[in-house]
Amino acid sequence: MKQRIVCLLLGLSGCFLPIQAQNIPVYLDESKTIEERVEDALSRMTIEEKIALLHAQSKFSSAGVPRLGIPEVWMTDGPHGIRPEVLWDEWAQAGWTNDSCTAFPALTALAATWNPELAMNYGKAIGEEARYRKKTVLLGPGVNIYRTPLNGRNFEYMGEDPYLASRMVVPYVVGVQSNGVAACVKHFALNNQETERGTIDVVADERALREIYLPAFKAAVQEGQVWAIMGAYNKYLGEHCSHNAYLLKKILREEWGFNGVVISDWGGVHDTREAIFNGLDMEFGTWTGGDDWSNSDSYSQYFLANPYLELIKAGEVGTAELDEKARNVLRLIFRTEMNRNRPWGKFVSEDHSKTAWEIATESIVLLKNNGNLLPIDVSKANKIAIIGENAIKKMTVGGGSSSLKAQYEILPLEGLRKYLEPQVEVVYARGYVGDVSTEFDNVSTGQDLRDNRSPEELLKEALVVAKDADYVIFIGGLNKSHEQDSEGADRKSMDLPYGQDKLISELAKVNPNLIVVNISGNAVTMPWVNEVPAIVQAWFLGSEAGHAIASVLCGEVNPSGKLPFTFPVKLKDNAAHSLGAYPGNDGKVEYKESILVGYRWHDTKKIKPLFGFGHGLSYTTFEYGKAQLSSSTLSRHEQIICSVEVTNTGNKPGYETVQLYISDLKSSLQRPLKELKAFRKLMLNPGETKTIEFAIDNEMLQFYDDTKSAWVSEDGSFEILIGSSSTDIRTKAKFNLK
Ligand code: BGC
């Protein structure tokens, strides 16, 4: 009434009344629940309008319902930054000038922080960037388990351990979605290699599926309440994962209660009937039936477009599935685009740079530090030689769908110069020429890396430069080029490419103060490991790469990263390769190692890794007290508390990640020697002691019994192993489950 009077006074006779005051349809009424609004919207839509919701209308968007004012859905990769705008129907960038993002560190790096708080900050920040760029769905994070060091996409994932990946994915998802932008966890499931990714049929037993490959997805769904999930390219049980009845209907919907949207991977749909009946909601990236660039109407040819409509019209399929899919998509739209209370987002802000820097610095892993060569003593150095292509190569462009157009990227050489000059003379030599490409989908880094010198000339120059320097910092590793850390193909070998091994050995001969910084998203062999006193694992660190590397090498930041996957000595030490179970043959790859993935394999088979899962040194030292248990018996509905004291015994403040593994001492089915079940990252000042308490419960003791299709724990003895890594256990305690 009041509003009407105001409007009359203004002479507007009610025509601009606020939306609540009019007789508005339920789907627009924000006082109603999302489910009420979904049902109302659905009841107003034609079959054609429902179909239109289910497939792409461009490379990264799908239609809304224009007639009803229901917005379109816009997707973006993911997972390390917001992908530049592409042309309507092409992968090439559209040439916008407002879409250069903050490049966050790759997800391997995030996992290496072992810091769920940083995962939350990551998700929140990248979600803000997605929101500002008006995106509905961020295509990430990826949580496929690291099975082989050859997988080209490992850098986009969170390592080899399902528990670590679970703890990191949940806050990422929550952070993204706090912006009213959906996260889309990918690639569901068993997409652990790029070789034949579109056709390979994965044969994994039920225990491996449940214990290793699914937990991070399950956590994203049940704890993170993720709104979207992406079906993988590969097959499982003979069916493509984007329309796989067992994965999508039985496990995801029925068992886990997922009520979000299942989105196909781009081009991951192959069959209309399977797509209709096996739980897919949205189809993207398909080229069907000879469809190609020349066909301007390709989207209507999608499996879930006209072919679906025709089946309905012919009465061959009903509309129950159609309604269910449309419901899921509408729910997504109400949660995101039609949520008027969501924040506005922001783009390339100072705090995003800070978040990127924090994650990058906390992710760097000090693998080896003989004689405390690191941190560099800047006050005593006159000259530092920096060698290697990765010191000067931008890494945010390339690698496939996660390639970015970053607003800026600090190179390692640039970062180190900022720290060291002018007090210290910095000299650079390239040492080798790897891949000089600087472009992806016509985004260019703007660098010209061409160099026609022979390997001998490059080596000679490097050795001259290195010889009389106080320190030599070699910065190499992999890059984002084809058959390196990149989508679409696997690596051909686990060795460093471009003759780097020889170069490193030669450098070690001319200067004992050699520091090797390996930039990669994957394990590499290190035949020179005993020749080099200090080795640092850096990752694809994004915009702040150079700053982060410099601040760790120069000691402004005490390294605290821990490996999220094992570095085997050689490829054959990895389970899949040892068993000849990669990349498969005749269209199938059998996961013969079952649950013994990563450190579970190395531990159980007693194969010493080069650097174990969870390994990472610090510039200080930590001592562990004895693990104490509140009781030596655990009953199934209770908890016992395991406490341990940790002391910083060195002279620098530092973070330690205390890792708790559990070993089932006797079990009816084979179990890994030990499994990560808890961890805590804590800051300790020199001399400071903190007591950490871990609650131990029945769930931590369970395994998946495939004969019973259930998670079970068995009475008997268990051992808790607490340490600084999977290969550095400091204290143990036993208890019984009753
Ligand atoms: C990748 C996805 C990505 C999609 C869209 C696919 O090739 O597998 O991870 O989100 O493309 O770019």
C-alpha cells in the first residue's frame, strides 16, 4: 500500500513497482525456495526450451530461457585462473583486452602446501575472478589421482593420496561457491592418463575405485556441496564416463545424493540414449555426425539436442529424464545467475596477487639441502650464476585447457634479480634450449625464445659463467609443451628433457655450490642427485612464480611444502609401470596395482623412493615427542585422542606439517602398509613446542570390502605412525579396535 502511494505521488501509477509488490511468478519470487522456483519455471517451459538447456550454444555457453528471462550459463576453465574469452565457436582467444587474469599456482602446488586454509583462499579468489568475468561455472578443480609420472595432466591435479586431495578440494569448492559461482569438479572418474583418453576403458577393481579414485570426488560432493561435476573422457565398465550409469546414477546420485549438474567433458558424449538414461545433464564440445567448422548449425546436432528431441517426438523416449535434467540445470541457474545476493567479484586485485604469492611460497618443497647450502647468504655472495631455460620461460601459457592469459607473470630470473641486485652480481646463461614456443590458442607470452646456438656452445657458456660464482642456481625441469606437462598427450619418459641431466652433472663438477630448482608438475628422474647439494621442487607457480622462488631461495620465506606424490628413482619403480599396467592395450588399461598407488606401493613392496610422499625439508629442524594415546582401545562409536609434541629445534621460525598414518596390523584383505589419515600444518618459533591432538575414530580404520560392498573395519591391532613424511616416521603407538 505504502509503495503504491509513493508511486502515485510520483505519478508513476504503479508501473515501476518493486518486483516483490507485483504479482510475480513463483520462479522469480526470491521468498520461495529454489526447489519451488525450479518446479514453477519447469512448468512454464516447452520441450524445446528444456532441450535447449542441455547442450552448448557456443564453445563455453549454453542457452537460458530467453522468453522467461532465465539467463544463459557461461563456463570457464579453470582450474588455475580464468581462461581468456574465446570466439563463439573456436578455441582461439577472442582478442578481448579486459580478460587477462591472475594466474594462481597449479593445483599440484596447492596440494603441496598441505594447507586447507590456503585452498579456501584459492577458491575464494579464483571464484571472485570468475564472478567478475561473469562466469556461471568454473571448470575445476581437478582431483584425478596421480597414478603414473607420465600423465600429462598431473600438474592440474592434487597428487596421489585420496585423503590429501579430499582435504584440499573441499575448501577450494566452498571458496569458489561463496561467490555464487559453481565449481565443477573434474574429471569423474579414472581419467589418469592422456594416452587414448577418449577411448581407453579403465579396468579398476571396486576397492581401488572406492579407496583411491573416488574419495576426493565424494568429499567435494558431500562436504563441499559442489554444484557441478564433469564426466571424464575415458570409459569405465565399457561406458564413457560422461554417460556412465554406474558412476553417475548409482554412485553419484543414488549413493552420494548429488543434486547438481553433470557436465560432459568437451566432446565426451558419444551416444544419445546413454546420455539420456545414464545421468548426463549438459553436453559440451561435441562434433557429431561429420559436423565441422563449416556447419553453422552444429549445436543443434548435439546428442542431447535434435536427436533427443526427435526421439521424444517419435514417442521412443518419455520426458521424465528430460524434466530431471532441466531441473538440475535450472537449480544451477538459481544457485548462481539468479541469486541476486551473490557478491560482485573482483579481478586481478592486490589481494589476489598476495594469495597467489602465499600459495606459491608455501608450496615450494626443499628436497635436499646438504651442508645448509640454502638459504643463499646474500651478505656473503658477490656473484650468483643463474642457468636454465625455465628461469626465463613463461609458464602460464600452454598446457591445454588450463592455459591462461595472465596479466603478469614474474619470471624466476626477474624475481631473483629483484632480491639480489645490486648487492650481488647476477649473471645468466641459458645452458640448453628446450621448447621455444610461446603461444597457445593464439595467446602469446610475447617472448622470443629462439636461440640458434648448438648444445655445445650453450654448455660451454654455462660452465664459464658458473665456474667463479659463489652460487649456481640451475632452474630447469619440464614445461607446458606437448608431451611435457600438458593436456592431450602423456610424457614419453620420466627423464628431464633437452639434455638437462648432462648439463646439471657438468655444472656440479665446476661449482660445488649448486642449487637445482626443478619446475614441473610431475616427478622426474635425478641421476645427478648425489652430485648436487641442494634441490628444490618448484611447480607451475603462476603470476607470482619469480617472487616466490626468490623469497624461498633467499630465505625470506622458510620452505614448508611437502610432496603430494612420490618421486620414484626410476619409472619402473612406480606401480603401474612395474606391472606393465600402462598405457594399456587393445583399448583397455587394467589397474593391476589396485589400491597400491604411490607410497602405498613403495611402502608395501619396500621400494625406496627418490623422495617420498609427504617429504619436504625446512631451514629449521623439528623434533617430535612420543605419541600418546588417551586409551589403548577404541570402540566403534567413540574416539581416542592421539597427541604428540613437536618442537622447533633450529633457529628460524618455520611451518611443519605433521602427518599421521595408520597401519592395519592384521586384516582379512590386503591393505597398504600405511595410509595417511590426518595432518596438521603448524608454525613454530625457535625453541617453541606445541602439542597436537588428533582424534582417531572408526572411519579412519575402514577399508572397502568388495565382497560386502561396504566400508568395514575389523577388530584387532592398529598402529599410528606420526612423522614428517611417509618416509620419515618419528613416533608410533598401538591400539586395539573392539
Ligand atoms: C578438458 C577439460 C576442460 C574442457 C574445456 C577439455 O579438453 O579435458 O578439463 O575443462 O576441455 O576447455
